[in-house]
Amino acid sequence: MQITRLELQTPDLKEQALFYGETLGLDTRILAGAQVIIRAGATELVFTQAEKNQHSPYHFAFNMPENQFETAIKWTAMRADLLADESGNTTFDFGNWNSHSLYFKDAAGNILELIARHDLKNASDEFGILSVSEMGLATENVPALVHLFHEKTGLLPYKDESSETFTAIGDADGLFITVKQGRVWYPNTGIPAQLLPVRAHFQVDETKMILNSAPYQIDLVTPK
């Protein structure tokens, strides 16, 4: 699965444009003062203005070349504070996913993750952001949302792992991270997952679909 466009809200468009454009060095533009559009590899990441007092942090992740994790640590540390777990660790080896991750925040406090997935054959001589590969989705009923995804898209829990509070749906190229509303986002962020406005364009094989935020709805993209 590929996430081709991700639309989120933010309280301050200018600050987000500065962070993604100047701090991270991604191709970033402000459109008519109403949207910040960021080229995150193969994904178009879009922020629109949040209504007053309506913003809470999101969690999403970027894929990177699987052999460039050490470079990613240095690259990120020069631009943002790395988030740590209860033991002070700032890098994470997820053996069951065959991946390494680090976490940091953007200007709006969103929890960002850089992940090197060693199951992917995407090694490179240079570090870079390849795509948005995960989007966190809070829900009151994780199994019901997992069922909706399977019914509408055919997608299954990643690595055959699922629970009542956390299930990743999709594959190493793209995942929707479904979690119980109120579950604190990893690692030790103190930020509970909330039902937030989100719109995600994604593709499963040759089928293009759109996910709209809670109550979640998945629609096929009608061919022109």
C-alpha cells in the first residue's frame, strides 16, 4: 500500500512551512495562504488551517533508505530533539518488524517517526525521506476499524499482529496505525491518541482510495 497524499490540520501554517521547508529542507510551498504543501518523497503532505482550539497532535512516519539509519540519527539530531522512552533511549530496534526508528516533533507538536524497514529493498548511497509510510488513527473500536479496512480494501493486520488497542494495517510500504482512543503515542510522549481530522489518498495495487476521518469512511476514487 502507498500513501500518496495526506491532508492534516495545523494551528500555524507559517510555522509548519518554516519547519518542513527550512529545518527539514523539503520542497515546501504555501498555497493561497490556506495550505502548506510538502513533497515528502512519493507522498504529498498537506496542512490546512485548524479551527481555533481544535488541534491535537497527530502521529505519522516517513520511510527512509533501510541502510541509512545512522545517518538519519545525525541528520535529525541537528534539526530537532530526539524523543526518548522511559529509559532514555532515543533509537529503537523493532525486531518483530525488522526495522529501526527514531522520533521527533514538528513545529505543531506532531509526533514524527523516521523508520528504516529492512524488509524493503530500498538501500541507497544517500539519506532521504522516501514517503509517508504510516498514519496514526485513533478509534473507539480497533477491531471494528480493522474489519472496515479489510472489507473495503482487502488489507490485513501487518505481520499478523493485532489486539484490542493496537493494530497496524497494510504492509511495509504503507500502514494505518489504528489505536484505541486515549492510548499514549510511543515513545513516552504523554500525548493520547485523539479522533482528529484526516484525509488520506492511498493505493492498494492499482486501486486508488480515499480515507476520511472519523467516523471513518473509505471511498474508491472514481476514474475520470
